[in-house]
Amino acid sequence: MIARTYQIFLIDGEKMDTTEYDVLVVGSGAGALTAAITAHDNGGNVLVIEKSDMYGGTSATSGGGIWIPCNHLMAEHGESDSPDAALEYLKACVGDKVPESRLKAYVENAPKMLKEMEEKSDVKFVSTPYADYLTEKPGSKDGWRTLDPLPMSATKLGKEFLNMRPPHPQTIFGGFTITVNEAKKIITRSKGWKWIMAKLMISYRLDVPMRLKSKRHRRLCLGNALVGRCLTSVFKRNIPIWRSASLKSLIEKNGKVTGAIITKDGEDILIKTKRGVILAAGGFEHNSHMRSANLPGPTDTNWSATPPGQNTGDAHIAAEAVGANLTLMDAAWWGPSVRLPRDDRSRILFAERALPGIYIVNENGKRYLNEAASYDEVGRQLQAHPKTSWVIFDRRAREKYGIGPLYPTAVHPDSKWNSSIKAIVKKSDTIEGLASLMGVDQAGLVDTVKKVAQYAETGIDQDFNSGSTSYDRYYGDPSVTPNPCLAPLSKAPFYAFPVFPGDIGTKGGVDVDVNAQALNKKGKPIIGLYATGNTASSVMGYTYPGAGSTIGPAMTFGYVAAKHAMGSNS
């Protein structure tokens, strides 16, 4: 709630309420809240604004992982890393699309941010054996740079819990939430997966007090756990967060940003800042005009997996209006997506593509990519392919695995399909019949089925090397040999559904320096203006080096921005 302690300020001939803070943070995702916590802990009087009526931004609906090289949690697993190796890997991935100074700044500050947040806040992580996405690059690691947030109880948030954005629907199983490690065991049917499912289902259903209030699970995982832990830390510090408060414009004078005009409860309010404005308001994926003007086609706001209507590039527009340079505007965090007619956003096929017997084909019925590669790589290849592609699988895969919008047959039999699923999923007793329903070349699809049967028998994908790297195999089925990512399509009926180049956000935005300061078109810092997360031009360039490459930099450069704004960089 806004404390009505404002002065009357005249701007452009209009009287306007005004108040003053050291730092204004725009957004309430993990990067924004990290910035707020850091600025506060370095002596700042901080205000956070969130344009929606719910905390958490895209972070709350994400997997919540962060990619942090040289993190201190590796030691718990007997693992180690080096700044040289991490920088070598980033340079090999990113190339010359991002100044090396920014890559160095990330490698240097990411572990500092992590350690400080773990020591001073409620934010806690665990290091995971999740391999870097591009393990063929020098300096890569087969695990432990990616960290997952520890689950937490929503009880710690009190009444504010229901004001936090719910998880993405695809991360909820029968009402309950799961961690990445639990999801991996369930998806790959690893030892103990049934016990995990049973335990979580029982605990969810027996939580009668919460069931009387909401369908949401009191156990917070993934992005909800990360944002929940950040929010707990913010509330303990009494940092004000104004919901339903949107950025209207920035105030700039003589090349320095001194505040912003925001809209709250139908009023325009001038927020004056002594130290800086930190923009952490997400990307522009739900702005159809900005998508069509910047992203390569085909593109559609409906293909995005982020909360609908929220990330519309408001901060990008405001920053550009005061002279900020925008870069990488043609890039996004891509992913193969499927959308049911009833859904409010798409579902990214994060993991199931690596499972044996699940393949992606084009209009000719032919495979054209390694399905087990990172979702960003698969999404980019889909994006470069203008015509509709299809996910195909058979009864064996259908019975055993969850695939896109379909749970395994035992949980979700074909007879229980609703009209939304029937609208997109094709089913036939023959490959030729399936091809006809898909509208793809029959001979091409038959040939593809013959090839993958041969590859499954030998364990070698002669076309695209699926299952050849540790990352590929991470979500493969360990019970399938000789390659956990390959199996024939031999058991009728056969299934297919269309897949599109979706995204989990855009990565183009405000060009920034090593201090997360916004740069103008001449490459000079705009004093008092900072950007992080998807509001900033991504330090990862056009690539996706590892799980958590979105939120890791968002938090790191939110931390760096706050330190710099408060004059406390170490």
C-alpha cells in the first residue's frame, strides 16, 4: 500500500504526487528482488514496483534454476571449476556478440552474488549434475554449474502467498508441484519414481486447510520456490512492493536518470531517485508489434510460454525514450512449444524430446534435428523452418511417458481426451494413415520410421547423433539400451501433434556495461539507469550455455547494479 506522504510536484504543467527513494526497482522477478535486497543491504531506501497484481514475474513460472560457474556448492559434491574454464566456455558459446568484459564480469560476480544471497537472505540452492548444454565446447562441464532452488513452505509467506504468481500449468502434476530432480526421475521412470508420486500426492490431498482456500500446493518448488524465498527476504527487510504499479516513463535530465513516473490506482506518481532506477521488467514477447518488428518470422505471441499479457516491453520503450541503445532485439530464449486451444500460453517441450521413440519431423516426414539437444537449439531450428513441424511417437512411448499435453496412458487414457487435445493430437493405426492426418509426405515418414528403427538397434543416430552427449542422455530413459534416447516406432497406434518455435522470453534489450549501467547509442553510460534480466541485452548473446542462463545473469547483474548504484562495488 502507498503511504500518502507525498509532496505536490509540478511536471509538464500537471500536479503530481511525488516521493523519493535511493533506488527504484521495476519488476518483481528474481533479478529485480535480488537487486532490491542488495540495495537495501548496502544502505539503500528501496521501492519495488510490479505492474501486475501478482508478484514474481516470469521467474515465478520458470524452472527457477540458475547457471553459476565456480559456485561454492560444487565442493559438496567433490567438484570444482575455474574462472578460466568458465570464461573459455562462454567465449566459445557466445563468440563476439557480447564484449568479453561482460563475460568476465559475469564469471567474476555470479559466484559472489550466490554466496552473498545464501549468507544474507533466505535464498538457498542446491548444485545439480545437470550438464552444460554445449558439452562439445571447450571449458564445458558435465554438471554442477546449474543450481536449483530449495523447496519452501508457502506458510512462510503468510497471506502474501496467494499474491504470488502460480507456477506454469505444465509444472503441476495432479495439483502438486515437484523439483527438477523429482521431475527427472518421474519423466525417465528412474528408481523410486512411483514413491515420489505417491508421497507428494498424499501430502497435497491431505493438506485440508489449504484445499479449503486454494488448489495451489503449499510446497513451493522451481520458480515459485525461488521467488518465494526472495519475497520472504524482501518482506523481512520491510522493502515496499507496490503491485498494480506500472512504469509510464523515466525522468532524464542532462544525460542522467533521476526517477520515473509510474501509474498506481489510476494516479500518476513521480518517484524521484537519488541513486538509480533498475529495470528488471522482463522482455517484450507479448508485444505483437515489437515481435513482428524485431524477431524473425514466423512468430506469434501465442507461442510464448510466459504469463500472457505481462512482458510487453514497457521498460524497453521507456529506456529507449531517454537515449538507451537496444541490442540483440532479434533474439529469444527459444523452445519447441505446443499449445492447446484452451490454454492461456504454450507449453515448452523441455525434456521429453530426449526420451526414446519421440521424434520431430517436417512437412516431408523427415527428421532435421537432434531432438535431445537443448530446447533452445531445437527451438532455433524450428524457428528457422517456416513450415509446421510435428512430434511423432507410438503406443509404447505413449503408455510409458508424459509427452507434451499428454500424461501416460495409465493416468490419461485416450478415451479421456477432451476436445482441446482432440483438436491437435492425431492418431492412426498405420504410419501412412498418420502421415495423411498430419498432411506430410507418406513415403518420407515411412522412410524416417525405418531409419530410426535401425538407429535404435545400433544405438547410433547416423543423421543427428542423438544421445551422443551427456546432456542428450540426461533426460533419456536409462532402461533403454544401447542408446537411452533412441527407440523404434513399432507399436500401433501412432500419434502426432504440431510443434512451433515458442519461447520463454525475449533476450534483446538495453545495452549495458559491466556494471549493468544502460548505455546510450554512443556506448556511454546513462547515469542513474540500470537494466538486468530480459530487459537487458543478454550476456549469453544468441546462445544458451546451460540451464539457468536466464535467471542466473538476471540475479547477478541485479546484484551488480545495486552495488554500483549504492557505491559499494567490491
